[in-house]
Amino acid sequence: CWNPRYPIYDQNVHRAMAFALGVANREIPRGNGDKIRSYLECYLPFWQSLRYADRRELDRALWRFGSFLKREGLAGRASRQRPNPPVNPAGRFAARGLRAR
């Protein structure tokens, strides 16, 4: 059951978020505690910063884009090298004017 308040968080959507934010390591954290922290502190603010009416469609698009990055061998590359996601990725993402419509 999909809930827009708590969007799905898996390797593909993490990879899409990391790509959008220019994070060097695009792989999801391995430990469960680190995954939970990444979801709460990075992914949810990122998700909430996106402005798109159909949240389920947005969720699917992020999943597809993350899958594409892996398939095309772009999962580990970043244009700007940053070791970890910023504490508040939503602000950084919005500051760049990157808003889904």
C-alpha cells in the first residue's frame, strides 16, 4: 500500500535523489539504522521539496530514473563530489531552482 506521507524508499529512489543532489556515493546505506536515518533526514525533506501534483507518479518516476542510472552505469558518478548527503537536501535542491511540475 503506497502512502504519499511516507513515500517508498529503496535503492532506486535513493540513487535518483543522490544524483539530483550531486552526492558522490549513490548507493543506499547498508545498515538498517543508517537507512532509517537517511530516509528521515535526507529523503523525506528531498521528497517534500518536490512540487508535483501526482505524488504516486513522482514516486514511480524517481524509481525509474534510479533504475536507469544503474542500468546505464551512472550509479556511482557525480558531477560534484560530496561524500554524504547534506543535512537539509530540500533547501539545497530548491535553491538550485529544480522543481518538478
